[in-house]
Amino acid sequence: MNRDYIWNFNDEFISYLKSTRANLNAMPELGMQEYKTSAYIKNELDKMGYAYKSHIETSVSGMIKGSDPSKTIAFRADMDALNSNNQIKHLCGHDGHMTILFGLLNYIKTNKIIPKDNIVFIFQPAEEAPGGAQPMIENNLMTDYNIDEIYGLHIYPELKKGEIGCKKGPFLARICEIDVEILGKAAHGAAPHKGKDAILIASQFLNMVQGIISREVSPINPAVLTFGSIHGGSRRNIICDKVNLEATLRVFSDEVYDFIKARVISIAKGLELAHNCTITVNTNDDYPAVNNDEALYEQFKSLITSDESLKYIDLDYLMISEDFSYYQKEVQGLFFMLGSQNEELGHIHGLHTHEFDFEPEVLLDGIDIFLKILKSKNII
């Protein structure tokens, strides 16, 4: 081990983490389909003597009751894998997140730690999609345990091993999926005046909506509107009658979010009138922005900076998203990034790539931080 941990992370414990991650990595499952993973989690919890329940199918959660509880602190790990090139694999570190939570539970049990306050563990399905946090909350997760604070992390290869990244307030983006369909009128390419060119209309639409952020949104409000897919036309000599466009909108301010959506729709309506065509805009509101509680952030930053073996990184806004944000709408919450990059071991590849990997000590770093959070609050 490169770091000197204050905890008893012995060889047996490290072997447990390695085997747990290997087992979870070998059973990747998509969101809301984590049946094998859920069964494995329950079996491991049975071995450790922890009671649990399911608030939605495949979810697993439970509580370690405190000796003299005055509050309840929760830790969350996501469970689902990704489908990439028709291969279902753990390419986003969720196998590691589950292993870290298992490590926390195992360490508490093995070392016979009796916490003062209640500790809740949450194994949550479907972070990637369609999102498991919100339905778990709707099925009384937070109220069943009377959760006061919640913590989550993400293994993050953009940071080096030993670097811990976080940000006060808005951190990860709120996102919206936007689908646009433009219906024109087909005609022979030699007689364009007899048709309504959906490709021409689409080009005007794209030019106009790209001006929303650059000319109508204050530059102090980070925002991204990306049209990543456009499909239209069938032959070179036929005026196109239909174009479909797909976009993602990512912002941190709810006010800016609503403004950009409204402007996209108003531009579409204006072009409908200008070209006497039909333009349909469908929006799908996805996860809210991850917004770190300021008090928890200051406590967390102080905790990390006090450890000379870790390096705290004050991150900027990140345009990725996380459904951990739903928990933060209910109670105080903090989400942070756990560095995993190690050039010597070749662990330099990004999330969602087939080469993504991390060393076992990254798991120890995560467990170490969770334990330190509990210790700093006099829970253990």
C-alpha cells in the first residue's frame, strides 16, 4: 500500500475487497435488471448479519442501529452496468462503488464497531438509466430510515489516485433530452419549389438555437446545448420531407434550464410559421443538478485537507449528471470524486471506455474516507 491508513486494513480485508469486486464485475446487469447483483448483495449481507429491505425491485438497503442515536447518516452505492457495443460491462466503476460500501460494512462488523448514531446503507439500481433514486424515495426510503444526511462518491479517472475532488453548491449538471422532428414536403430535386426542404429548415433551426447560449444566456451561467444526432433525406435528388434531431441540454440553474427549453420551442414555432411546415419538439427532463450542501462541503474539505496522504482538488462545474441529486432534494447531501488514475499501472482510460480500470487501493481510499466521515461526526 502506498498510503498509511489509520484503520486496520489487513491482508484478509484487502483480499475480501478484491474478491468482492471480481464477483460483482463478473455479473454486470443493466438498470432495473440487477437481479443477480441484488441476490449477491443480499447473500453477503446475510453472511455479515445485516438486515435489509427492498424499496423497489433489485434495490437493497438497511440500517445499522446506533447505541444512542440522535441522527441517521446514509451511504449510497449504485449497482448497474452499461451496454457498450452490445456488451454489458461495468465501465463506470459501479462495481467499485458497491465494493466500497461492502468494505465499510465488513470493516464495521469485523472490528465489532458499535456506532453511536444510525448508519444506513443503500445499494441503488439504475443510476445510468432510468434512475433508481427517485422511485426509491417515492417508496419511502428516506422516511423509513429517517435519514438526515447522505453521502455518495464516484471513482473518477480524471483525477490521480489519492486526489479527492469536490465542489461547494452546484456540482454536476441538470440535464434534459430534446428530440425534434421537422416535417416538410418531398419533391424532385430538380423542382425544389414544389417541396418544403426539411434539411434547409433543420440547418436554420440549428443555427438559431446555437445562438441561445452564446447570445441570450449570461456567460457566468454554465450551459451546454449539443445536437449530437441528425437524420434526414434518402437520395441526392429528392427534397427531404423529414429530419429528426436529438440533443442534450446541460445546465446548473433551474431558471436558465427553463429559459433555454422555452427558447428552443419558440424558435421551432417561428420556423413553422416561416416555412409553413410542422416542427415537433419533445423534451424529457432527466436528473436534477447535484448540489452539495455548503456545511457538509466545508466539513468534508477540512477532513480531506487534514490528511497529508490525500490531495484535495476543488473541482469546477462538471457537465456529467447523477441521480444522487434526488436524495439531496430531500436531505443534506454531499457527492465527491475519488481519484483513480495511475499511469504506471495503465489506469488512464476514461469512464464508459472498455479499458477503464482501477487498482484495489482506490477502494481502500473510498472506505477510508467513509470511515473518516463517521469518525469526524463522533459516530464511530
